[in-house]
Amino acid sequence: MKNNQISYGIIIKNLRKSNKLSQTELGNLVGVSKSSISAYELETAIPSIQTFIDICNACHAKITINFNNLTFELEKLSREF
């Protein structure tokens, strides 16, 4: 990790715990297994962008990316595009 970046595994685990969800419950909400959530949190697997968006949506988290002075809100993406 560089600078003040937080790893995706920590983000997922903190989101899940702050919403008082077990790995099984979060997995059920986003359509993946408990073992997948565990693997994401341990960073032995990387969730797809859509799965990460689904996790954040299930945990009521807003994802904003700033790139070249442009702001993108990932939760506005959907499987339909």
C-alpha cells in the first residue's frame, strides 16, 4: 500500500462489520458465497468491479473516484450497461 491508501480487503471487512453483517449474510445480499467474502477480506481473491459495487450498495456506502479532476460515482453503474 502506498501513502494513505486502504486495501480493498479492509474496506470490505469494515463495511460488513459496520453494517453488522456476517460474511454469509453479505454474500447472500450480493450473490456470492461466504468463502468469496472471506477471500476478498483476506485479499486472496479480488472481487469484480460489479461485485465490489454490489457490496458497497448492500452496505449503503457511496463510492466516488476522482480522476483528472472528474468525479465518478460507481454506485450509478449497473449490470445493465
